[in-house]
Amino acid sequence: MGMKKDRTVYVAGASSRARTAKGYIEYLAKNTGVKAFLVSPEMKDNPSTVEGIPVIAIGEDAKTKHGINTDYPVYIATRGVNQSKIGMELNAMGFTDIRPIDVHLDSYMRNEYVKRKYEKLGKSFILIENLHDGGARNATILGKIFVASSANDSVLNEDYTMLEKEEMLQVGVSTTEKRLPGIDNLDNSGKETENISGLNSQFCELTGLYWIWKNTTEDYVGLVHYRRHFLLPDNWIRLCDANNVDVILPVPLYVSPSVEMDYRNRHDSKDWDILMDYFRVQLPDEYEMAKEFFNENLYSPCNMLIARREVLNELCQWLFTIVFAVYKKIGDKDDPYQRRYPGFMSERLISYYFHNRRDRYKVIYANKNFLN
């Protein structure tokens, strides 16, 4: 699979997905430029421009009013459930070269972008499927991946076969009387002081990560989601052990204009100020490095990782100290989505942590799925 080098293209969508698609397309297909973002006419809350490029409603009059040329290709960069409808709207407008960014194209663009970017920066980008088995391993090395799921999760429309070392973990148990069937791992189990289950509506899957930190003993331990799983070879534990891997992270995601501004644009900008103020006061040796990282465009999303036990312990000690301090300063929020700011911040923080310690830890990457 490769990127066609069309000099002019359109992108359908105007959200963060569309901005990400623009970044991939223009980086991977040199001399190609996005002329406009095209949106469904039913969507009324879109901005008039994105990164200085016009946002135009799909429709016949867009050709005459805005000079839209339907001979050019158009990439659909929206949620998968919306792509069919938008594709029909584009086709009705006259477009014939319509390219939905499905999971396969998205994965290709993401991996190719990161590979080329890291090569340019002199950084290592290793996918777990490219590792080689180094022979017999210590048979006592144990690994387990916990799959965070809550009573509020929507029903999956796709089947998924759990990996041999995956186990379900119900998170937010203290916030509901509902228990998911067949799940023995609960994020409020263990010592009463060793869980933060009651904070799940704010901390999201971090209540699961905290429980894993305090209540498990495997040599390699990980956290994924009921809809997002790492795509791993069956012998992932053996590969990690044989290659001295310290952590597996999701393949980084490109965001625009930067990691910091992506957060500020999507969440409360004042919260980011409080986070950075924590670095300035409490972690002055890391402040400039953190600012530099957050000014870049790549981070590993979703709070997913698999780490060597001692590495997980070190990360969690660092991470939860910061997140608890920031949460204490900001407090709760009424909006159910923005209330989850500790979880949103931690995605960026985990990525920064391993970037800043790349000389200390061996970090590799894995692709992930997304189940509808």
C-alpha cells in the first residue's frame, strides 16, 4: 500500500481526524496539498477554516460558490460509522475518486509517517512484529494484559477473541452496583487504600492502571481497553524477554498543530496551564524538556501499554504523583466528557515519560485495533 502523489486533494471532515489525515497526506505524498475540508451539510458547528484552509459544506453549490473540483481525490477522515453516508454525499456531488481512511489505510499512514519522522530525528522505531525470537527464554517469566471494561460500555458489534494472556478487568466498580459477568478482576479489590475505583468518571482507565500497579505481580503487565487491543504475536512475552524490551506503546499518533495545542483545542486550556505549572515548580529539571516534547506532534494515545514490572512501578509512581496533584488543584467538572481530564492528560504524560527516558528504557511499538 502506498500514497498516491496527487498534487491537490480534499479531506472530508474537519475534526482532529481530518487534521491528522492532512498531516499524513502532505508529509507522505510530497508536493501534495489539501485544498479544502469538506463537511456534511447537516453539521452546523464546524469552524470556517482549519489551519487556514476553508471548511466547505458538501453540495452542488460548492462547485460554483467555492470552486470545488470534483476531479480531485477526496479522503474521508471521519469516524467509520459516518463514512458511508459522507461517501454518498460526495458521490452525489460528482466526486468519483473517494478514498475512505479505514483502519488499514490509517494504520499504514500512521506507521509510515512515524517511521520516516523517527528516521529523520535519529530515533528508534521498532514494531514488535519485527523482533526476532532470541531462543529459549526463562520459563518463569510471566505476562498478563488486563482489558479495562466498565458497566457503562456500549455493546460491541464485532467479535473479538481474547489473547491467551488477556483478562478482563472491570473498572469503576465502586461507582455502580452492576457487575459484569465472568469478570473476577475488580478495580476496587485488594486493600481498601490500594484502589481509586471511585474516581473512574474522572480518571477513566487509570483506575485500572492503578489497580494493576498495586495488586499484580507478573513480570510483564499491560493495560488495554475492551474496544482497543494491541495487535500482538502469540509469543509476545518471549519476544519481550529475548529482546530486553522494557515497554510496548501504541504506535504514536500525529496531531496538529502540536500535542499541547491539540489538548488546548479539545479541552480546558487552563487545566494545561496548571499541569505545566506543576512541572515548573515541582519538576524544574524536566520543565523545558516537557515543553519541548509537548510542542511536537506525536504521542501514543489511549493510556495503553505493556511494561516490565519495575518499569511500570517507576512510571506509576511518577505519573500518579502528578495527576493526583493536578486533580487536587483543578477538582471535578460538571461536563461528563471534560471531567475526564486526568485521563486525557495522562496519555500525553506517559508518552513524554518514555520519550524523556528513551536512553534508559527500550521502548517498542505495536499497532492496535478498534472494535465497533
